[in-house]
Amino acid sequence: MVLSSQSHTCGACNKTRRTAINEQLTDQQHTGQIGLFYACYQFALKGWQVLLTTRNTKGADIFIVKGETKLGIEVKSIEKDSNVGVGTGGLAPSVDFWLVVRNTSEKQDAPSYTLYLIPQKDIEQAVDDCIRNDKRKNYTDLVTRTVKEEDGKEPKIRYWIDRNKYLLPKGHQYHNVWERLDERVRADTCLS
């Protein structure tokens, strides 16, 4: 936690007050930017045109285009093994895949990234399974659900891609599976 000075004025006084700025937020934003641009770099290397959306828009973070195929990608960047938030269950229709970019290096000056490409339909199915299994369990094969209850308020339900489900040894169904994108291009080409 870093403390910084910030001037505060209100007609009656002109005091300087100290406000806390959470250093972690800045680190999270930095991690997110690095992961986003690393994802763009990887897509470009694989022959995709990459289009960034503006920050904090609903839906995809980037769109990738190859031939007649246009896909929306939600990019989530993490530095440690953690669950990845997917929201409250209303997933964006513009997203076709989720790309988890994970920094696996312990050294700050020599990052090493591992990528997990998860189809939106897998996440939608897992969230639907959680909703159907409402009282019995708070998890599926891919997604975990958390419920935060506050007095007098509607419970807040959030869904997470469970780190124990996607952080499996290399060769797992989501680890560096770029051929899924190529399959989509082939399918779209056949339909044209």
C-alpha cells in the first residue's frame, strides 16, 4: 500500500490530506495490459488480423479476423495460479473464446507465458450446469460459483473458471490449442 498526498479544498478549509492508493490495482492493470498485448502478438504471429476494443467495453477485448472468419476474444491475464472471473452468468454474446494468459516466470525481467484457449460455449455450458444444480453444488467440470450474502440484500452470485480445471499439464484440452481457431476458419470457409 502506498500513501500519496492529495490536495483537498472545500470553501471553508484548504487542508492537505493523505489518501491510500492500492498498489495492487496498478499491478493488476499492468498485468492485464501485458497479457492483452501478448495475446495480440500471438494472434498476429499465427496470421490473424487483430483489432483491439476500447478499455472496459462490454464483450470481447479483441477481435481477430482471418479470411471470412471473425472471432471475439476475452483476454484474462494472471500472474499466479488463480481462478478467472467470468461475471454473474450473463456472458457477452460477442465472445467466442476466452484466452487466459498466465505469467509462469518467477523473474520479473524474463517473463514466460502460458496460454489457455477456452471456448465460450464450454463456459456457458458450465455456468448453466451450475445454475441447474443450484442447491446441490457450487461447481462443475470447469466453473466454480461463489455466493456472497449481505443482510437485507439479494445474494451476489459470481462465476469463476476454476484454476484446478484449466491449469493442468501440457496437452490439456485448453493449453495452447490454436488448432481450434484453424478449425473454425475451415468451417467458415466450407460454409462460404
